[in-house]
Amino acid sequence: MLGSGKKHKTTSGKVDTIIGQQTRIEGDVHFTGGLHVDGHIKGGIVAEAGSDSVLTVSEHGSIEGDVRVPTVILNGTVTGDVRSGDRIELSTKAEVNGDVYYNLIEMAMGAAVNGSLVHEVDKPSAVVSFERENVENSQD
């Protein structure tokens, strides 16, 4: 029974925000905590620097833009680069059309990455730290 009924080892089992299957968002999404995507996002997804945020994309979800989140659990489609400072799980229906930068990766049979896999061991905080600087500079 490999792959069926598997519990994800998420940093936080709590989902703070759900983007429903009938929802389409255009623009970047900045968040902390847990974000679950069943719909479509056309824009980047960025977690707050230093957070232990988790992004989950279901088999119905899709993202057109870069993803910068500590923990990513993907079973849908991302068209853009994915940067995960902690870990990324690519489930059976996951598809990434871009490069994947990771510390730890778990990839199920059937998952696809159409790009490079880049192992970045000692850079977990560097993954999203640039965002804090951009936000602070834009408030001046």
C-alpha cells in the first residue's frame, strides 16, 4: 500500500488559508502558516522570511509563478521555479515546469520535474530572506 493513505509529515498540520477549486487569483500571494491551493494562482507565492510555513497544492491546484516556501507539498502543477528551504514532497500527480531548489526532497513515482533539481544544503533561511528586504524597502 505504498502511496495510499500516507500522512504528510508537515511542519504544521494547521491550514490557515484555502484557495478553493473555483477560485482564480492573479497577483503574488504572501503568507505565513499553512496555505492550501485547490484553485489557480497566476503569480508568485512567497512565505514570510524565517517562518515554518507550508504550501500544499492539490491535484486540482495550479500555480503560474515562482514559489518560495520552506515546506512544499505538491500534487498539482507549478509553472515556475520552486525554492524550498526545508523540504519538498512531490506526490504522484505533481508536475513542476521549472527548476526545483531544495534541502530535502521526496518524490513519488509519477511526479515530473521539467527542469533542474538543485540541492542547496546550507541555505534554508536564504530561500525567502530576500522578500523581507523588498517589503521593508517598499515601505520607505
